[in-house]
Amino acid sequence: MRKKKKIIEKSPTVVTNSRIVLVGLVVVIITGVVVQMLRLPSSPPASTKETKETSHTPTVGYQNKWLERAFAVTSLFHQVYTPCWEGAYGAIGDAYLFAATNDSSLLRFHLEEHDLRLMCTGTWVDDRAWVCLAEMYWWDFTGRKNFALVEDTKRRYLEARREGRLSSHEGFWGWYNWSPTHRVNERIFTNSNMNQMANVACWLFEATGEQNFLDDALLVWNGDKQFPGIIQTLYKGNGKWEGKPGLAAFGKQLPWEGAEYCAIGASLFRVTKEKKYRDVVVATAKYITNSANGWLDPTDYFQITMDGNGAFVNYLLDAYALAPEELPDVYEKVEVMLEHVWTNHHGKASVTLHREYDHGIRNGWNPNGGEDGYGVDEVGTVHAQGEAARAFGMFAYFANKKETEKK
């Protein structure tokens, strides 16, 4: 609600000529200042300048440009951080950045100053999945000794399981945003975001050895005697996936056209060593990164119609990590994609992809805008910056690994 202007009655005092001159000078000065400010639209606000001076900087200088860029991106992420699913995006990227650099400030941020175990539960299942995955990545990259993270992931997972969110509600097994018995004023559906809980289940099996977690993951992928899983329902062979259409975050079964199942397939292969999971991951990565199939720009390889690009990079690099010899072009295309973002489409973007004064990154990476998704036009918010930290941090890990192997 707008506040009413306070009305002040004018004094009947006569204004002298000298006062008129003085007032006129003040008006001229103020006008000049305003005009000068309008000529500097790209200057960062004062609050940004103040926080930038105290933001995260690595303890050691890094020659690898991708490490430097990842730290620049995550610096703003730390400033806008919130302890929920958006924060979990960046926590995943920071885990990879920590693995590459062993920078203790990243460790302190996520395990001491902002304890991952205290992150929100969220409402939909994918909210929990992102937090669980962040916890498991940090468990992995800190030597697999911090079992408090595993226990919290297990708690979150089992709570969702008890609520009945693992279901065959739509005729095939999957994780649903709500249990079919929930009374909510929105559609109850499954998609590959929700099914990242199958990825979490693989991690929990690996950490605990408890068979029920692997059984859940296999149920989602393969189904049982009564209902199929996602592989029979959504996978059409040769790397192609097809599902129900809709808004990317609200009903579309494959928001990233199947790339997201690279992460789950890679986890299933890691814990079972069964070649069939690896084959699907490799085929999917090849299909999705082939620009002839219409998902990626043929020159700069950004997603043409989608937001949430940190997740997309995560899924592709999960596939690359599984089969680097077979998927070398996945790494190369992600590098081109991120260079496109960093340079604002080589200086030609009509929307801001990379805000240079504080390294805010846009949530959608199409240089002309117009994507589908959640908060596509946001730049530097926790949602957008968390996704960016995820993408740049994860890629910096692989870039640093390749550089180290050359030496």
C-alpha cells in the first residue's frame, strides 16, 4: 500500500530575492547530480560495492581461468544464499570447487557457517532431492567420513518415502511432488526433477549398504511385475526420451528432454556395474548434445528454450565423468556454452547473461530471452546464482582435472 504524502502548509513569510537565488543554485546542483547519475546506468549500487569488498576470495591465486570464474560466481552466490533448495544448487557446485582446490572457506561456508543439515525441507520432492544431493556430494568430497551428512540425507529420504511420494499414481513408478493421498490445490505429478530421489537412493545405498535404497532406485528405473518404470515409459531408444508436455517446472515430464536421467543412470551404473545403465547414459548424452535434434544452439550449445542451466550442465557432466573417452565433445560443448554466457554471447546478447560488476548470471542462457521455466529473467538471485555456481563450479573441477593430467 502506498503511503499518503504528508501535506505541509506554506508559511506566509515573504521570500527575499537572495533566497530565490540560493534556492535556484541548489536546484541547479541537484539537477546536475541527477543527470550525472542517469549517465551511469551500469554502475553497481552502493550496497553491492560494499559487499563485493568483503566477498569470498580464494586463499591462493589460480591460473586456471575456469577456477577464477567459478570463484567469482560463487562469491555472489554466498551473498544471496538462502538455506533451501536454491542454496543446494550452489552447494553442489561449491563441493566440486572444493574438490578441485581444497579451499577451506568453502568447507566452512557449507558445513559450519551454513550447516547443510539445517536446510529447509521444502514442499515438493525435488526440493528435498537437491538438498540430499548437496549433502552426499560434500560427504564424498570430504573423504566419506562425515556420516552426519549421510544420516540427514537418510532422514529426509525416509520421511518422503513414509509420506507415500514414491508411487505408481500415473501408471508407472516414480517419485511424485506430493503423495496421491495429499489434499493439495495443485496437480500431483512426477517428472525427472522428482525422480532425482532415485539418484539420492543410489548414494544412500553406496554410503550405508542398505539394500532397500537400491531396490527403490531400481523400482523407479525398471518398475516391477505390476507397473513399469521410467525406462519402459519414457525412453524410446538411441538416447531419445519422450514424455508429457507442459510448463517446464509444472508438469512437463522431461524438463531437460531426458538429460536429467544421465545423472540417475550414472549412479545406477556406479553401484551395480551393469552395462545397460551406462549404455543409456552415453546414448542420451550424445543425443541431447547433437544440435540437429533441436535442443541446443548449433554454435554456442546453450539450451534454446529452457532455464535452470546449472542442472543441465550437472547432468551432462555426470555422463562425461562416466565415459570421458566416449563423450569428449560433451566437455567441449559445455565449455563453449559457458564461454558464451561469460562473454554475453560474445558481446551480442540482447539480455544480460553475465553482469560483469558482480558476476551475476542470468537463469536462462538464451541471448535473446524467451525461454520457458521458473524465474528465467532473474540475474544474480539465489535461484539463478545457485544454478550458475553449480555449473561453473562443476565445470571448473573437470577443467582443472584435465589441466593437471597434462602436467
